Amino acid sequence: MKTFSRMFLMMTMVAMMSGLALADSPGRHPAYLHALTDLKNARAFLYYQTNARVDADEQRAIDEIDAAIHMVTEAAIDDGKPMSYRPPSDVRMERRDRLHRVQEWLDQAKVDVKKHESNGWSREYKDHALQHIELARKAVKKAIERARDE
């Protein structure tokens, strides 16, 4: 009986320890964190610029990026991801170059978010995030066209 009790106690401790180890491991979709970084970089490049003018298309893109960040963050939290972010160090670029860089980040964020999702709870957030990213891409494209005309 003593041996059985010790064995049971030992098995319980091992099960608890492995459960704790799994609680700290991130989910299966690391692309969410990449997408968040790309979206936050894109937003910073739109919002923090050397000239104070943010046109309507850029503001629309910022609003859509904010919504996408919210959706991807919710999906990442549901997927057990740690939330961390380092802002870009330098955003001093010519307007057209800055907008093209934003477009690249939005394109990459779209690729990252579109990756296979195994967590059913996150799929709704993922779909909404993709819609917002696409609307932001369209707004930035309009801003690029407007910048060409200047």
C-alpha cells in the first residue's frame, strides 16, 4: 500500500510538472507575432512621420491597421503567444518610400496571418484581421498613387 501511495504521488507530481511546462510554451502559430510586428511597424511609419500631414487614405490605413492589430492580438492571446513589441528605430524617410515600406509590411502581415490555423477559436479573429489588412493595403495604395501625383 505504501509503495502504491508513493507511486501515485510521484505520477501526480510528474503530471502536474508537465502541465506547468506546457502552460509556458507558446501556441502553434508563431506567424501571429511576426504579423503583429509588421502591422505595428507599418502603423508607426504611417503615424510618426517627418511631415505632420497625414492624408485621409493614410488615416484610413492607420484605422484599419489598428483594427487588424486588435484582431491579431486577440488571436495570438487565444493561441497562447507572449505579447511583446519593439517599435522601429528610424521612420525618417521620404513619403513615397515610407508608403512603399508600409505596403511591404502589410503584404508580409497578410502572408503571416493567412498561414494555417489549427486553433478554431482564433479563426474568426484571423478572418477579421485579414479583412482589415486588405482595407489598409487599399488605402495605402491610394496614398501611394496620390504621392506620385505630388
